[in-house]
Amino acid sequence: PSLALLPDLRADFPFFQVHPDLTFLDSAASTQKPQAVIDALTDFYTGEYANIHRGAYRLSALATDRFERVREQSARFFGAPAAEGVIFTRNATESINLVAQTWGRAHLGAGDVILVTELEHHANLVPWQLLAHSCGARVVAARLGEGGTVDLEDYAAKLRSLPVRLVAAGHVSNVLGTVNPVRHMTELAHEHGAAVLLDGAQAAPHLQVNVQELGADFYVLSSHKMLGPGGVGLLIARPERLRGLPPYQGGGGMIDEVTVDGSTYAPLPGRYEAGTPAIAEVIGFGAALDYLGGVGPERVAEHEQALLRLALSELEGMPGLTLYGAGLATLERGETERCGVLPFNVRGAHPHDVAGFLDEEGVCVRAGHHCAQPLMRALGAPGAGGLAGTVRASFYLYNTPDDVHTLVRALRGVSEFFGEEADT
Ligand code: PMP
């Protein structure tokens, strides 16, 4: 069945009016913002701004109410087990560090294993290494299979044979776009008594996510990758996993009673939200969720699928081009799922040179190891020792088939140029 494209949404995004000449294909790094989000920030800063939670005046109560409503909205949007388990952080990275330094410190000890996969972003690897080094635990990675998702046999074997206390897995790879079979992974982990954290930084913007259906104990994401402002992340936790644990950071807002000698701490979620949060940005995130909800996460996913398949059909077989990740035939057979992330290399060219060349044509893409050096090694990308990495184009709801055609045209130019260079 053919996949439906969304209508052109660029009129909702002022960025595209300011830069009509740009083809923005770097949404996996961070997305552009719709006018509705910019308005929410401007309106709040213009006439509604006040600190929250502590004010006795009406404006502060109103700001508190709007902030807390975004917590409830987020809980509904992502199918959180409970709103009190929705913690506002700075980003997905901080959410993972929070779990590592609270739940992790309380539950992991010498010899225990934290099971990750080979496709993890460094944000879902380094915090576990820090924890492991401090408590004598080990980080072990499940291998990737052919389609660029976790090899379930290897994953299950490691769960059986190792003392795994926590699985920390990427829901969607920021390099390959591949969607890990996370529901199945979660079930297996729970059968072996391990808790599960899913890194949804690349999944939440592109798929309909229901944390309860996935069965995750912890789910993390970043606002800036899903049309919202920067400086806001979510940790969605089963409240019982965090209740009674020591705090992560100390300060205002997270306490119950304080004396010079000691303190008692607030219940969830306040216990994990020390200090003044990014109030306007959280309210802006609420506007982003409204916008995404209005378009419909399923339609967003279908749109990106159509763009990805169009790009693959144009680029597979292009001379001098190496594509990574599941190909069109694999996707058509339904063997694996993949979001709209397209990593590639041009033979004979450094990824940064290719990205620079594309930039000359107004095409914005990313190049490098994409904060996933172990995956780069597993892919054997050129210079894996030196980690030259890949070029990466990524699609979102505001991209159009014309953007794909512009990329394809520009890439033809690049591979011809570097092909000739290689020939001379
Ligand atoms: N995980 C994945 C899969 C990501 O792609 C990213 C962002 N590149 C992160 C985690 C970290 O997100 P942030 O930098 O917003 O904390």
C-alpha cells in the first residue's frame, strides 16, 4: 500500500520563510519550531512570566498551573504510568544520568551487569560506565543483527547467562533509524528480573509512544528533538521504581523540611526537580505536543516512511555511494522497521567534506560519528579506527518529496566530483 504524505506544513514554521533556499535535513539532531511554540514562549515571557510553586500571587499560581498541566499532558501523550512519575529534566542525557545516579546507585553492585546494545548513543552508554566504575558493575553490549536492530538471540543469551540488573536500550537508533523490538526486549528483561530504561530521544518525535504498552520502567526523551524548546527533557518512570530513593541534586523545590544539620525530601516528582526549572520552555513543550497531537503521530510516522522510501529508491545503486542500515527490499518485506534517518558515505570522500559540499547547495546534514562510536565500529564505516563516521540526512514532518529530490541531485554532483577526484 502506498504511504500517505502530509500536506506541506512549512507555512507553520517561520524558519522556512526566513530560509526558503535551505533544505533542512538535520532534524535528528534538533528540529525547527512551529509558530505555535514560538508564540507560547513569547506570550509567556511577555506578559505571564513568574516563578512557579512558591508564589503567593495570582500570576505565579497561574504559571504553576500551566507548568503542571504540561506534566499531565505529557503523561497522557506518552502513556505514562502516572503523572507523578513524569520528571522534567534538561534533556534526555540528564534523564539517563538521573536514573543512573539514583536507581542505579541503589540497585547495582559489584559484578552486576548493565546490558546495552551496540547502537547506543553515548548518552545511553557513558552514564552507565560512570556508574559501573563507581560500584564495580559491568556494561555489556548486545550485538546488532543484519537489519541494524539488536540480535535477539544474543540479547536473550546474555540475559540468561549474565547477572543483568538493568537493560538500557535505544528505542530508535540516531544513526540508522532502526527501531529496536523494545516491547519484546522489555518482556524478556522482566522475565529475568532486570529493570528496563528505553532511550526514546529518537523515537518519541517520530512514533506513537505508549510507555505503559512498551512496559518500560524508565523512558527518556528531549523536547528539542520534537518541535519543542531546548532545555527540557522528560524522564517517565514507574513511580514505584523511584519512590523512597535518595535525591539526585539538592536545592530548592526538592525538600520537605530543612535544618542546618539535615533535610527531608519532597515526594515525587518534586524530589527530582531541584531548583527553578525551564518554566517557559516546559510550557512551550506543551505547545509542541499540542501541535504534534493535532497532526497525529501515526500520520507523522507514515509521512517520514514515504520520504525515507523515496530517498532509498533514488539512492540505492547510485555509483560511489554507500548506504547504511536496512534497505528498501528489507523494509518492503516488513522484516524491520526504520525511521527517517539516512546515513551514507561517498566513496573517496571524508564525511565532513561531503557535508560541506552539500551545504554549498543549501542542504543541511550532519557528519561524523553521531555520538555513537561503538556503532561506527560495528558498521565498519571508513576510518573506523579514526572514526571518520558517516554523513547523515534525517527527515521530519515538515520535509517534502522536493527536499528528497534536492538531496539526490546534490549527491549526484558530490559523487561525480569525488569520483573524478578518485579517478585522477
Ligand atoms: N539518545 C539518542 C538516541 C539521541 O539521538 C540523542 C541526541 N542526539 C540523545 C540520546 C541525547 O539527547 P540530548 O542531547 O537532547 O540529551
